[in-house]
Amino acid sequence: MVILLLALLVLISIAGNVIRVRRASTLGAQPQVHSPATTPEGYDPLRIGVGDIVSCTGVDHVVSGTINFDQEGFRWHEHLLAGPNGRRRLTVEYEEGELEMTLWTPCEGTCLEPGEEVALDNRVYRQVESGAVQFTAEGTTGTPPSGSMDYADYATADRSGRLAFERWTKNASWEVSTVHAVTRGELRVIHTRSVE
């Protein structure tokens, strides 16, 4: 009798797991985010927001604004970092379930326009993607509160260099930035807002 009950409990447990897995795949699996307390970095990349302090390469920056992008259901965030050496941006996104973070550094006074290829600092970049994406902004961003942003992304032949062009309105000039990936461990983040 005890063996029969144990076998029944095991079957119920397996059935519950199968239902949970099928439901997750039907709804679209969400990336698993660990609690900041259980990660060595001690912060949650998805919680970065206005007022937080982000330290990169030993320099503290305050998140002055956040731009939230939505491209046909694919969402990511771009945080504007104000620091003693000027402004930078940090992009946080999940690409196929993997966390990707990139730091953007503005290239002032380049007067570059998107084309099939562009040259900067004796390097040639070829366009890899372009289009438009919807956005909403919060905090101080220098952009409209919402709208559509045009973009064009470039990379060198060996993919060691990346450039990004952004234009926040059709009449605006293109903003050009160098882009490089960072790992979660390369940043230190102090969250200043409580979890809602």
C-alpha cells in the first residue's frame, strides 16, 4: 500500500512538472533573474533605473534617465549615465534568454551619416542592421517623452569594433557612439529605489 502511494505521488509530481514546462513554453519563457542577494555582483540588471549609481572602470555615474524600447514585443532598456567625464549609456537586454549589457560612448563632432560603410579613426565599419523602434523615456534623457527612433548599427570586419547611429526625430542630427560589451561583474550598481 505504501509503495502504491509513493508511486502515485511520483506520478502526480511528474505530471505537474510537465504541465508547468508546457505552460512556460506556451506563454514564452521569461528570463530567470536571480535575487541580488544571491549574486556576487549584488544588483539586479533589470532593476536599474533613474537615480541609481552605476560604477564602471572605477568611475561613478548617476542614472539620469532611462529609455525603454519596444520593437514588436522585443524590449530593452538604455540608461543614460551622467558622470565626471561626461555622459555614457548602458544598454540592458535579454537576447534569447542571455543577459547582454553594452556601454556606449558618444563620438562628438564626427558629422557622420549612415551609409553602407563608414570610416572613423582609420577603421572601416560596415552596416549590420538598421530600422526604427518605438520608445518611451523617463527622467532626463534629452529625447521626446515617446516616439520612434531611427537607428543603424555597424561593425568592423573582425567584429572588434562597433558603432551605433541614433536619431530621435526625423529632423534631428544623427548621434554616433562606439559600443562595447560589458559583463555583469564589470559594473557595480547601487539601487536607490525600493522594489515595488
